[in-house]
Amino acid sequence: MRKIALLVVMLSYGIGFSQRTPKIKGNGKVTEVGEALPSFNAVELVDNLDVFLEQSNETGYSISADENLIDVLKLKVEDNTLKISSYYKITGKKKLEITVRYNDLNKVTLSDGTIGSKETIILDELELTCLGYSKSNLKVNASVMDVFMKDNSTGDMNLKCDSLNVDLQDKADARIYSVTQTSKVQLQKNAKATLEGTVDSLSIHLADNAYVQAYKLEAGTIKATLEGGSKAEINAVNYLQLSSQGSSKTYLYGEGKITIDQFLDRSELIKRK
């Protein structure tokens, strides 16, 4: 039995060791490469890399990086999705920048790394998902945009949409400047959203210890539902419809009319100028 137990421990250690991602450090000699790609409509960033999206008539990519890092990068189109990853964990570099050119895009998923755009990208619809410690620094003009963030992901985005849907969970933290007609914002656990800009109609649902700082978001009408220990700072220009319970706190800016549907437990409503 002792020999069997020892063998199991050794095998477990061996498997764990073999699954470790090898490391590499850039040699400081920067080079540039590029290549065309088959068409795709989705991008998935798997590893801790910096990627920029660029609208173009042709699909492809360009990389500016330390020359010994080029071969450890993998960009492959599978099932209409461009998957971007690295065979090695990159521990140091002089430069590593990947630019992805697309002509049709409706979905971006990040498990790690950072994705951004130097110029505003114009789309019909975009679904953005951020997981792990990933970061989104996008500038987007779209008819419909869905933003889902969880874990420890962060975002700093500039958006212009007809319809914007934001769903944050865990410790996700997003700063969003937006000009929209309708926005729906849902936060859970310890998520935080800082919202600025203008919106005609805003719906907010907060639970747990979520926090929305939106006093710089001028909203024509707001429907807000707060639960648990959540907190909201909101600016209602014309009208606020509020449902509040638990120990939630609502800080209200603006001169809008207030309708309270539900006000339970130790809820607080504080008027601010």
C-alpha cells in the first residue's frame, strides 16, 4: 500500500510538472511580421497578450515584438473564431503588440490579456466577455452592445450604442463613457461600474455589495432595483422609479420626479445636489 501511495504521489507530481507552461524572455531585438487570415467574426484571447482591433477590408494580423517571441505566438481561425494564444509564458519583453484586422466582428472573448482599439470600431452588434484578469479598452460604435464581465476583469470603454447591456459579477470593475438610447445595467457580488455620458432610459439592478457610480451619467428616466448592501449614485433628469431593500443606499442627483415601488428593511434614499 505504501508503494502504491508513493507511486500515486510521484505520478501526480510528474503530471503537474509536465503541465507547467514554459517561460521565455524577449531578447530586445524588435521585429515586425504580418500575415493574412481566413475570414472570422469572433476573436478569443486566451493568454496574457496585448491585442488591438483594427477595422479593415481584409482580415489578417501584424505583430511588432522581440524577434524570439514571434514563434511562441499562435493565431489560428477555427469555426469562424480567431484564437490568440502563446505556447510560452512571456516574462519580459521590449515590445509585444498584436494588431488584428477584421471586416466582420460580432463577438470578443477574453480569458486573459488586454484588448483595445486605437480608433473607434463601427459594428452592428458586439458581444464582449471578459474573464479572469483580462482588460478591455475598446472604443465602439454599435447598434447593440452586450458587456459581460466577471472574476477580476476590468474595463475602460467609450461606447456609442442604441442599446447597451452591462452585466458585471464577482470583482469585475468597469469604467464606461457611453451615449445611448437605452441601457440595462446588472451588478452582483462586489462588482463596480463607473458610468458617464448620457442615456434616455436606464435600468439598474444591483445585488449583494455591488456599486454603481453614475452621477455623471445624465439619464432621462431611471428604473432602479437595489438589494443587499448595494449602493448607487444616479442622476435622474426627469424620473426615477425605485425599489429598494436590505441595507442598500441610493444617492440621487438631478431634479427628476420620484416614484417608490418598494422601500424595505434599512434602505436609504439620500438626495444630493
